[in-house]
Amino acid sequence: MEYVYAALILNETDEEINEENITAVLDAAGVDVEESRVKALVAALEDVDIEEAIETAAAAPAPAAGGAGGEVETADDDDDEADAAEEEAADEDEGDDEDEEADGEGLGALFG
């Protein structure tokens, strides 16, 4: 990830994104630079408009929570799973209330 950050820093400072500059940024940050990764990054970014990519990423909706592992739920999935999850969440919420009562004021005690 630090390689991409180096490219973003160079882009933000209007410096050319090349192997030498990326290596310099990474060296300054104390990263053990792998030349093959630097070359791959420079090649991958060769035809990319970074500003456009940033704007596109910022405008994209955030992914929904859940669905870890790349699974995508569809409308055809059983409602039983959703009902079971809701019941489990409700049970957990009830347990949280009991814990808060046992601890006194809960988070309110921290903030007066």
C-alpha cells in the first residue's frame, strides 16, 4: 500500500510518477524498496488519470456491510437467514442493555 501512497504523494505535489521519484519517497519513509514493485506500479499507472480515479472513487457509494469473502446476497436468498440474524441481533442488544445497567451509567459515566 505504501507504494500507492508514494504515487499519490507525487501526484499531489505535481511531481512526475516515475521509478526514481517513487523510490525516493519510499526511501525517505524508511521503506525497504522492491524495485520490481516500483516498476510494476509505474507501468500500471502509465495510462491512468489519478485525479479522475480519485474523483470516481469518492463518488462511488460505499459497499454495504456484511457479505465478507466476496459473497453477494440476492433478493432470492432465504428470508430465514435474515430473520435469524435479526433475532440474534435483538438478543445481543438485550444483553448489552443488561451489561450497561450492571456497569452503572454505561458510556454516560465517562462523559458526565
